[in-house]
Amino acid sequence: VTVSVLYWRMASGTPSTAAGPSPAAAAAAGGALPALRIVADALVDVQLDGESQDRVVDLWLGASKEERLMIAQIYKRYFHDSAFVQRVHIRASLRQAKEQTGVGAGASRPASRSGRATPSEAASGAAGAKPRVQSVQARQLRSAIDEAVAKLPPGSGPHPVRFGVVSDRQLNTLAIQLYCTQFTQPEPAAMKEIVTIPRRTTTRTRRNPTGNFTWFLWCVTTNEMCCAVTATVHTVGGPGGMRFIEMPLFATASGYKKTGLGRLLNAALQEYCAAIKAAFILVSADAAAVPFWQSASMGYTPITRDEQKRVEFHYKTECNRFTDSVLLTWRPSDAVAVPGGVTALVDTALQKAPLLCLEGSATLPLP
């Protein structure tokens, strides 16, 4: 890897610094691409032990943007592996801890049900609570990884995708791995308590659903799971009571960011919410992610006082709550401003995603 980086610098005229090349040098970097392809092909089947992987990670963390892209292409099989991505986060946290003694990186686990915040506390942020997911540094690192391993480059496609639902152990494992590449916490063992395989299917009809679901988008081009959402359908007040959907986890895989996949899967969940006549979708959002959820493409707003009162006890005893979170909701009535209304959300999301085309049904399947 070190020899490859030096070759890149010599071929592109890049000085041996971390500042990155000048625009002219970057334009000349194409001379290194043939060597890059040769090195990448030669290392396709190479197995790296833990120490060697750490050396690759350390070199990648200290490299410039262009060098990171090169290293990620050479070792793309590792940068697409959830365990290796976790290794990157861990090594980055260790580097940060050395630079800022006493400042921790990463995130806390979800609070236990016995000690979780109430909706009113979560809506405003519980005092003294620890961050739920990543620190700012970890988020920036995740973005750098995403940029280095882009799988649907601009101008390509359209790439066919289809909706699916986790219904067996293999799909459940893929969903957990996807989440683990995007969140440093909760850890895989804790994630398995949230992402589960449905135990009952006979009573799950589109009009009368119960329990936990994990839906996903499958990219046909790359033949892998690229976006996932875990949701639980709750009923407050017994049979015939108010129904709402809790969304504890939502993530797009590395290499698929900013392609419209998240918007598309969210739109399908919102259409499903309206179809089963649920009152709203409840998101326990990390404080740093609130702007994303409140964007026009996602459509969530802060939970109202009336909604808080209606779900207070049920939220406290039944929901997956997190510390340092903000409760947001989406209601079917919020889709009034969308042309075509709530039944056109998926179509609208597809129109805004030129890289994608939908294969199969436009509605979320049930197990």
C-alpha cells in the first residue's frame, strides 16, 4: 500500500503531504489508474490478518482524499465488510483518544427499558444523557468511507431496486451487518434484540399488522441489501385502539448514500402507515440527525403535546428508546402538500432519484 501511495504521488505530481494534490495534479492523476487497476486485481484474493488490516486502516486514516480513494479501491473487499468498517471506527477512536486525552469517541448503547427517558424527556433531550450514535468525528469518518466506496456513481443507471422484508436468518444477518457499518452503537449483540425475525406470520395482514418488521431495498445491480428500516407496529388501548409505527433503526449502506434510496424507503413506509390507518410514525432521532429527518424529503416534525400524552405509558414500557434523542413524528395528513397525496409518495421519491428504478411491487411486502 505504501509503495502504491508513493507511485500515485509520483505519477500525479502530488507532494508527499497530507494536504492533497493541486487541481492540476489531480487532473494528471489518471496516469496512476492503470497501475491502480493492476494492484487491485492482484490483491483481490489476498487475505490480510488483523495486524495487516490495522496497518491498512492506519495508512488510510492518515492519507489525503485522493489516496483514500485509491486505497479503498485496492482493498474494496475489506471496505465493503462490516467488521473491517468497525475496525476503521475503532482505530479512529484510538487515534482521537491519543490526541484528546479523556474525550471519548463513539456512542452509548440504547438505555435499558427500566431507565429510559419518557417521551417528554426525549422530545427535549434528557439532561446529562450520553450520545446515542456517533460523535461528530465518527460521522465525518463514515462519510469519508461512503465517498471512497461509492457503488452507484453519478451519471450511471438507472439501477433497479426492489422492496423486501426480513423473513429468515440470512436476511436478518444482512440487515444487522448493514446497521453495524453505519452505527458504532448498539453493538451487534444488542442489535439482535431490536432486529428480529418475525415469529408469527398468519395474523399479519396488511390491514391488521402486529409486531416487528425490517424492510429493505435490494440493489439488483450489485446484488446486495442497500437500505434498511426496522419498525414496530404498536396498538395503544387494546384492540381497536390507536395504532402507531415506531422506527428505531434506519440506515443506508456505505456506497449508496445520496442516491435517493433513503427517501424511497421512507416514502414506502409512510404509504404503509396510511394504508393500515396508523396515526403516525414515531422516530427517536439522534440530535445531530434531526435536520435530516425534518428535511422536505423526509417530512418529520416534532411530536405534539397531544401525541406525547397518548403514547406516554406505552412508550415507556414497550418502545426502544434511546438517550440523547428527539422524538419526531410523521402523520398521513402531512402528505397533503404532495401532488397526488399520500398514495403518490413512492412515485414522487422515484422522480427525484434518477439513479434508481423500481422493480416489482411499489408497496412494502409482509412476511
